Amino acid sequence: MTLLICVFAAIIATVKWYKRKDDTLMLGIPCILFWGASLMWLGDAIFGYAEDGAAFFEPEAAEMLNDAYLGLSVVALGLILWLAILLIKDPKGIVKASLKKKAEQ
């Protein structure tokens, strides 16, 4: 489930990145984060299958729910990291202008 959620997030981020003409939102960062997480979960799935065999494809409902929470947590953390980087780099200068306006008042 974690692999599926991360792959969907990676595909969505990649499509959004590909469709944008400019890179002011730095959409390459979530692409790299989510594809990296997807590769990590793929490795985990390969080793899990090697260890459990066919039983790997028959998880219990509680285990699937835990995996779904973990996948959503990974996507949320990736989005928080992207947002933090976006606010620090401030490619459009919005944060800087806001702070400058606040300082003038």
C-alpha cells in the first residue's frame, strides 16, 4: 500500500511538473522525493516477497491500514519538505515582499 500511494504521488507530481512552463513552484523537488520514496518501497516489497513468498500478497486488513497510514504520512512529509524549501528559496519573492511590507508599517 505504501508503494502504491507513493507511486501515485510521484506520477501526479511528475505530470504537474511536466505541464508547467516555468519552474517557479519548483515541482521537481516533490518529483524527486516521491520517486525516491517509491524506489525505497519497491526495494522493501522485493525483499518482503523474498522473505514471505506468496503470503506477501495476502496481507491482513490491519496491516494494510497501517501501510496506508505510513504511505500517507510519507506523502505528507514530502509535501511539508517541499513547502519548507519553497518558502526558504522564495522563487517569486512573495515572502520577501510580505516581510518588507510588514517592516515598513
